[in-house]
Amino acid sequence: MDFIFRLQIFLFIILMGPSGFFSSSETSLFSLSDIQLKKCAVKVIPESA
């Protein structure tokens, strides 16, 4: 049982990293204004004239 507990703690710590990364990227994306989002979209996908 000690091995299982340590494995669960290890996996919990490892999985918290990606969770924090995606949470922070979601927060930064939703904090952008509409104008900033449109500027980012034009830089990534240029409009064809």
C-alpha cells in the first residue's frame, strides 16, 4: 500500500504541471480584448485581399 500511495502522490504532482499551464493560458486568452484578439488573428492568418 505504501507503493501505491507514493505512486499516486507522484502522479498528482506530475499532472499538476500541465494543469497549471493550460489554466494560465486559458486565463490569458480570455483576458484579451476584442481588438487584441483581432490583431493576433491577422498576424497568424493574413487576410487575402
